[in-house]
Amino acid sequence: MKDPLAYIENIQQKPEPLRKMIATALVIFFALVIIGVWITTFSLAPSEPAAAASEPSPFSLLWNFTKDSVGQIYK
């Protein structure tokens, strides 16, 4: 395999439209890889049972904290 820096220098010598096409293809490829990994994490079955329903979600805790803080400001 060629030296990575030599490969980058070779791409830098290409015309600008080709460089933009390569950059676009790489961005799309890596975005699809990230989205694929993200989706597969949703489809995996949890090894432990879900958290108890009595535990509030982080978003509800944040909402209640914000609501209480704003309520104390305008008392």
C-alpha cells in the first residue's frame, strides 16, 4: 500500500471537480457508516431488563429543574 501522505498529495494534484467529488463520496460513506452503526444499536435486544418505570427520564428531570428554576426567578 502506498504511503497515506503520498496518496493525499496525489489527490491534491487532481482537478478541483474531481477532488470535490471524492470529498463528497467520503462524507456520504462515513455518514452512512455512522447511521448504520446507530441503527444497529437500536435493533440490538437489551441484555438487561428495562429500567423501572418509577425512574424518571433524564429529559423529565431536566424539564422539572428548568421549570423550578424559572419559577423561583419570577416569584
